[in-house]
Amino acid sequence: HAKAEGRDVRRYFADVMDQHVKLRARIEDDLRSALKRERGLKVLYQPQVSAADGTIIGLEALVRWHHPTHGLILPDQFIPIAEETGLIVPLGEWVLRQACETSLRWPHLFMAVNLSAKQFHSNKFAERVIKIVRDSGADPRRIELEITESVLLGDPATREALKALREAGFRIALDDFGTGHSSLGYLRQFEVDKIKIDRSFIKQLGQGSDKNSGPLVEAIVALGHTMGLTVTAEGIETDQQREFLASRGCNELQGFLFSEAVTADAVADLIRASMRPVSKAVSASLDRN
Ligand code: C2E
Ligand code: MG
Ligand code: MG
Ligand code: MG
């Protein structure tokens, strides 16, 4: 009896696993064809603002996928599949191309693009990135490449590619800072220009139950500055969080308090709106023309 039950349980898990594998294979096929036809995928842009005065200084490109039957799929759900299947290479380059084109609309802003560690393993990665950006007419010095710790801890070829990209003028931002597992030793090697404090630290700020996040965030800002790095905080949702970070000298802020990721046209509206208080008369006369 017990033996039969064990068999049922194993059969059950085998079925579940089988469905899981099939679903992933379907998503892989769908993603491949979305890329090929350039249908369903789009890039949205989230503003990054100066902590000192709230003006928009940069944008982060964030990919979205509208699946024909499953609806909106967020990157946390399909980027891992893209990484496992190698599709991240063409997908990442498509996002980079879109972001570069969009960046030409606002020569005074920087444009940040996320890169997966997997992309660094592809052949001639740095050369291809440099070519895509040059072909678009964008200036590499205004393109910021967001990487995670795994890139800094990568193999020699990966480190070499990162070095080549920095030498070509790209700025490097270390994303999700504080969530990794390694030592801080890599910051000593001056391979990055900016750290982005992970949202999980910001979320706890000002919550009575958490007494450690404040001092921790403050220490991260100070650490970054000691190393000569720009410090950005992600996931700012409240005025309280904004004030905390601004008063500690954090340079840049990003989060729903300012805007979620929106279309390029909506960014244009945000920029126009943020200019309005400077001179109502000037923007009114611009609107008339
Ligand atoms: P990330 O690079 O850390 O991007 C920030 C994520 O936090 C975005 O989620 C953004 O929408 C979200 N976010 C921003 N402000 C707030 C806030 O105030 N509150 C909350 N709750 N969330 C906020 P998204 O767009 O879903 O992207 C998730 C992750 O997927 C990104 O994290 C990034 O690691 C990855 N990703 C997105 N686009 C790309 C891409 O083109 N290439 C690669 N390789 N990864 C990407
Ligand atoms: Mg990012
Ligand atoms: Mg992040
Ligand atoms: Mg991330």
C-alpha cells in the first residue's frame, strides 16, 4: 500500500515537472519568435532624478513582453529563461539598440541599460556593444551599462570585455548593490563608476520594526563616496525615503515616487512637466508654437 502511494507521488511530481518543462519550452519558442518578428517586446524607460533637486538626469531601459495569450510578462519571469537558452544575447542587443535610438531624443540625459552576465560570455561581446552604439549615433559616454556582481567575479574574458567597454567610454553601474555574496574587494579595482543600492534596503527605511536599514544605507552611501563612486538608490516610494537619502548625500534617486517605467513619449511629457515651474510663460509660448 505504502509502496503504491510512493509510486503515485513520484508519478505526480514527474507530471508536474513535465508540464513545467513543456511550459518553459513554449515560452522559449514564443520569445524566439517575438524577437524574430519584433512583436510583443517593447522597452520602457524609468527616470532617474538628481537627489538634490529632483530634475530628471537619466533613464533606465526596462524590457516588457506582451505575450499573445499570457498577457504582460515581467522581466523577472522571462529574463532567466532567456539566459538559460542563450536568447538573452539577441534580446539584450535589441534592447540596447532601442535604448540608444531613444537616447538621441534627449542629449542631456544618460541612458542606462541592463546587461546580463551571460551576455559577456558571447563572442566578441564588447566589440558588438561598441558597434551597436556607434551605429546608432549615440555617445558611449552617455550610455551606462548596469551589471551585477557576477560580472565582476567573472572569468578573465568577462573582465577583459568589461575593461574594453570602460575604455570605450561607457560608464559602469553596479546594480542591486548589497544583495550579493562576495567581499567588497572588487570595488578596490575601480571597475565601476556607480553603485545602485538595492531596493530591498530602501523598502525597510522608516519602518519602525527595522532599526538597522537606516545606518546600513547611510554606511553604503559613505562607502561609495569614499571610493569616489556615484551612489544611486532604487525603489524610492515615499517622501520620507527621498529625504533620508538626499540628506545623506546620495546622488541619484529612482523609484515610483518619481515615475514608474513609461514609454518614451510619456518621458517627453514628464520632462516638459518638470520644466514648467521654471517659467510658466516660456513653456506656454512653446506650446503655442
Ligand atoms: P533592475 O535593473 O534592478 O530594475 C529595477 C526594477 O525595479 C524594475 O523592475 C523597476 O520597474 C522596479 N522598480 C523601480 N522603482 C520601483 C519602486 O519604487 N518600487 C518597486 N516596487 N519597484 C520599482 P522590472 O522592470 O520588472 O525589471 C526587473 C529586473 O529585470 C531588472 O531589475 C533587471 O535586473 C531585469 N531587466 C529588465 N530589463 C532588462 C534587460 O533589458 N536586460 C536584462 N539583462 N535584464 C533586464
Ligand atoms: Mg538595473
Ligand atoms: Mg536593481
Ligand atoms: Mg537587477
